[in-house]
Amino acid sequence: MQLTKSTLASAAIPALVAAGTVPAYSGMTVVWSADFEGNAGDSVNTDVWNIATSINTNAEVESYTTASANLQLSGGGTVQLVPWKSSAGAWTSGRIETVTTFTPEAGKVMRIEASARTGGDATENAQGMWPAIWMLGDSIRHGTDWPECGEIDMMEMVNGIGTVYGTIHCSADICDPSTSAGYQGSTATDDDWHTYSVEIDRSSNDWSTESINFMKDNVTYFTATGAAIGDEAVWGALAHSPLYMIINLAVGGTWPGDPNSSTSSGYGNMLEVEYAAVYST
């Protein structure tokens, strides 16, 4: 997920799920967490989340809104980001970003995690869907351009295909995944609940041997190191600097392509999240 960053058909909220609690990990302390408790149809806590609307990037076709149809608490301890197509053919969806930032500390391991699932529509009805949970370097909020700010994509899926991707974006000449597959990993997934995590490991106190590890259900499927990036300043933007988390459901864009006549709107293509958390050793 690259940065910079109507009238909707009514539908019943689907059956509620039992939300999980933030798990404990040996040797780690929760330094920040967010649940999504509240009444069905309510919005997220805006003391914790910014609701983004003025985003125009990646050739996406949706407009992000604050409408409960696109962004709502389920009433079962989750948040649902739901894409809808209006009778006029316009797509809308939801995007939230953490107000606070998280900085990996020297000598420690920081883990960023969320539990999420997708809606379960068949692949042939999911063309153009692009759910993502990811982090941007906070410097983008203070004038640094993308991708120099750094970006870590913890969970991305496209077009309803059963694959989750983990990707690093930095200075394009160093880690553009279109030219260097070493900066993107993938593993199989499905529309059930899974935990998606990134661990930024600075325990070695040597930037070249530090690592960013991508995990699904606590199993690492992709690792990048400072040595692989090969530039201390670029690595610092990724692994030493403040980051904030983004959860969004894009429609269309340069990666998945546009939705087509078979793409369904509504809960079958939603992104649902039951918690987000940050840990540190």
C-alpha cells in the first residue's frame, strides 16, 4: 500500500463475532493497544484513531468517508471497514490511522500486531479489493516525501486471492519491490481470523544485523536486515524512527487493478479487525 497520502445501499450488520483479547507474549510488555468495543454502528474512538478522508493515491477509485456504512464498530468488539458501490457507480470505503506513533528502541524488539479477517467473498467477486494494515514513518507528517519516510506493510491482500504480502518501501533505488523481490515476502492465508505481526529487532545494537520480521500467526515468513538494505540512513528511517499504523480497505489501484462488473460491494469484501497492539521487550 503506497502512501500519499452518495447514497449507499442499506444492509444488515452480519452476525457478530466474539472478539479476542490482546495476547501476552513471553518477555514482552504491551506498550499500546486498541480494542473496538462499543455499540453496533458507532465510529472508532477518535482520541485513538484519525479517520482519513482526503486520500488520493495509487489510482484508487474509492473515496474514504466517515459514514458508518464504510467504518463502524460491529457491536461484537471489532471494527469493520466496508466497501460500498452507489447506484451511480461510485465506490466508498474506510481508512483509519493511529494518532500516536511508535518508535523502536535501541537494544530492544518492538512488535506491531493486529488480528484481522476479510469478508470471504469468492475471488471472482473481489477484483479490485485491497485490504491492508501497514505503517508509515511519522516524518511524512512533517514534510518528508514518500518513500523516503519509510513504509512497512504488515498485511496486504489483493483481489481476494489467498495470499498475504509483507513489503518494505524505502528509497526507490534501494528497496523497490518491483525491481528487487528481496523486499517483499508472501504466505498463504484465508478469510478466517489471523494475527499479522511485524517485529523490528534492534537487540544486536548493530544496524547491519538488525531485522524486520513479518509473521502470520506467529510464524515468520519474511525477514529483511540492515545489511540487505545496505544503507544506514535508509535503515534508520525504517527501523529507528517513529511509525504510525494505518488500517484501510482500498478499492482499485495500481496493484489490484479496478473493480469489474462482478465485484461485489458490502460485507463480503470487508476488512474486519478485533485489536491492534504494540509490544516491546
